[in-house]
Amino acid sequence: MADTQSRQLTIDGTTIDDAHACYVVAEIGHNHQGDVEVAKRLIAAAKECGANAVKLQKRDNRALYTREFYEQPYENELSFGRTYGEHREALELDADDYRTLLSYARELGVTLFATAFDVPSADLLAELGVPAFKFASGDLLNTPLQRHVAAFGKPMLLSTGGGTMADIERAVDAILPLNEQLCILQCTAAYPADADDLNLNVITTLRTRFPQLVVGLSDHQNGIAMAVVAYMLGARVIEKHFTLDHALKGRDHAFSLMPEGMRRLVRDLHRIPAALGDPEKRPLPVEADPLRKMGKKLVAARDLELGHVLGPADLGIKSPADGGLPPYERDRLVGRRLRRPVAAEDFVTFDDVEPVAEHAAGAHATAQP
């Protein structure tokens, strides 16, 4: 078992842990629609947006689906074929396509990996040398596939949509004896997922239950705000679906982020560590000028003579705070006698006053024969 203090994962040379910036995965899935050139444009756009990685999905459709399911009619506005099998095959990239895209991603300097939905797909991806693997929520219960992929020795991300804690524990127990490079992703397997169904507090539960593992979020919700909340709860991997056009044919495009949204997401996630700062509350240099203008000081409310005993009405509170005493000191000035004349709106300090009793005692001593 890994050191419980480490909670660290390295994917393709990038370290993921509590101390580093969030690792952002742009989930392309099949938003490329089976077109390698579209996939290239998506990869390039994700890199430009600052994503650490892009992810595809690989299926061996004949091995994955029952014959009945594969051959069922699938003629609708989202379909790419007459049957579900034809639809899925039209969206699939082959080994040569993956070689092309892996090479292209390396040239751009962005990590490319994939979800393996079955053993033949996992074997192909391993042969191609992908740097990491993803398990979809539908395979949370698939311990044979989990063990098979774990044996490759590559980092793995496990989505947990639709599962219980017992299901997650079963998967972790199957994987860790073979491979400790695992990240657990809180996930709601709805496309899209409503904010009310995200259950982001599970991130805290997962971090407590698995203190040695990096925890993240596979986020199917429209928008970016909930991913930022997830980071604050301890998620250090955020996966978001990514497209170039919401209007393209296919179920995922509508809830996927477009480049501007992905760019803002990466920007906001990477700003968080600096924005958190440290726990000490203190004045900051950037606050000095605004607070000088907005701040207040105690001043004479009118011209005051030497020897005048200050009352509340004698002291005004005025901006800017460019000298003198802050307003909270007013009560300590009230009842003291001025040692000098003070013009209206001039500030008053403790050097300008003395206790009335002290003044009276001095005057009395001076008057003695």
C-alpha cells in the first residue's frame, strides 16, 4: 500500500496531488464523430484551452454488445446507422487512427488516453502505449476488466456513477494489489447531470475512506461552477466533456464545454491555490491605497482651543486615513484636555491631550505659595 500521506498520482510526467494545480481532462469521447481530422481539432483546442489531457473512448463493439442489442434498430435524429451496431461502428476509431492521434498529441504536448470498455479494447490501447486508462461508471462492477487493466501497470481513473461505497471498495480491492496508481472519480451517470444530483460531498467521503488515493470528479453538469466547488472539497482531477459545437449531431455535444468554457474552467481551477493564500489574516500591500482613501481618522469637528476638554461632538470621523487616530480610539480621547489648539478637520493624537485630573493637579501645584 502507498504511503497514506502521499495521495499522489503521476500521469505522463505530470504529478497530481493536493499541493499541485488541478489536473483537467477534456473528455472528447465520440464527439469526433469517427473523423480523425475532427479529433485533431478537438485535441488542439483542448491543448490551447490549457487542459492537461484529452480522453477518447474505445470499444470493440462486436465483443462488447450482445447480438440482439448490436442489431436492434436505431433510426433517430442522433443515429449514425440503421442499427445500434452500425451507429457505434460509425463513431469508432481504429488502431491506425489512434496511432495518428497519439503522435499528434505528443507533438502538441498534451496527454492522450482513453476509456477501455472491454478487454480487446484495453489490449489494443496497451499495445499502442497509452499513458493511462479510464474505467467508465458502467464498469464499476467489472472486476475482471479492472484486474486486466491494472496488470498493465499504468495509471487508472475509476468513475463511480451509480455505485455504492461497497461497489467502490470492491473495485479498489481488486485493483490495488496489482497496481496502486489509481484515482477515484465521484460521478453521477446522467447526461447531463443536474446540480441537485452531483452529491459533491461524496468527494469528502472518498478522501476520508481512501486517504492514500487521489480523488476527482467526472462532471457531466452543464457549466463550470460545480467543478470549482469540487476542487475546494479536495478533487484534484476534473473531467469535463468537450466539443467544438453544441449543435453537432450526437447526445454528448449539448452538455459538453466548448473551447471558451473549457478555457474559463482551466483558468478558474488554476487560480484557486493562489487565491486560497495562507490562513493568516493581515493587511496586504495591494489594500494600502484603497484603504487610505476609504478609511477614516479622528479629526476636530471645529476649531478647538488650548485646554478644551473633548466631548463626543468635538471629534469628527473623516476620510482619508492619512494620519491621526482610527475611529475606534474616540472613546479614549473623550474627557481629555487639549494641550494645544486644534483647527477644524486637523487630526488629534494622544500627544495632543492630557487627563483632566493631571492638568488640574499641575495647576493646583503651581498656585501654592
